[in-house]
Amino acid sequence: MSPKELLYLEDALGHEQFLKSQCQEAVQQLQDADLKNCAQQMLDKHQQIFNQFYQLV
């Protein structure tokens, strides 16, 4: 893996980490069950994407 590709992956991991934290915050704060479920699904998806990127490093 080239240094440029590694930097891309590090950047992508950082973005996914940020998105996960935003979704987690939404899950904790939302009162509406449907919205909370949607935010949880997004959190799960971003965790999955994070894990896929992490496996590439």
C-alpha cells in the first residue's frame, strides 16, 4: 500500500469515526422511536464501514 493510499484510509477512518459519534449522540438524545431506530441503523452501518476500512490498513 502506498503512503498516499494509507493517508486516504486514515482520513476515511476519521470520517467514519466522526459519523459514528454523531449517530451515537442522536441515538442517545432522540425521543421518537422511529427516528431513534433510524439513527441506530445508521450507527450500525457506519460501524460496519469503519470495520471494513480498518481491515484494509
